[in-house]
Amino acid sequence: MNNIVKNKLNGSNNEQCLEEIGKSLGEYTNFHKILGEMSDNAIRELHDAVIDVKFHRKRFTDFVTCTREEANKSADDTRSIGYFTYGEFGGEYGYFKHRRKLTDLEQEWLTEYTECCYYNGQPCER
């Protein structure tokens, strides 16, 4: 490990350093060698993080909090009908803003799994 990385790891920029290392891993990185030197616990944490990121990238919609007037606008290819959510701390108006035009299956999922789509942008995985 070079001195710059060692100094950064010892400083207060640990998280930023790790992000930079992660960005620098190219397509041709020898991951087998890297993983061979990691502890079982670190590999387990890395595995869980990869699963989470892969799941998150599949989302097709996002819940957008807005005013009542904005929520009352009609649905189209880019957004859903408006919703009012009830929660522990009150409620909020919003709608689902789609990342692209939804397929028929995704429309069905949005209807059947509205709560999961609210939290994850897609049906729940776990």
C-alpha cells in the first residue's frame, strides 16, 4: 500500500479514501487476489452491500413528496396518481415519479406492492 493511501487511512478522511479506492477499481481488477486477503466478515459485508446495490439499481419509480395540488394531477407515462400517506408522524402528499415508461408488469407491481414501491421503488426483495 502506498504512503498516500496509508496516510489517508490514518487520517480523518477514511470514508472519502475508501470511496476513492472503490471508484478506482477498474474492470480489469483482480478481485480474487483482493478477496483472498480479506477476512470472512469483510467478505460477508461486501457481499451484502453488492446485493443491496444490485437490488437498488432495479427500481423503476421513486416516491416524490409534494403539495396536495401537485398530487391531484392526473397520471401519465411519467407519474402515478397522487397519494396521501398516513404515518406515525402524520401524513404527506406525493406521487410516484417513474424512471421510464412502465411496463404492464411494473404497473401491476405498483398497484399490488404500493408500500414496497414507496420504500424501494420496486416490489420488496426480502
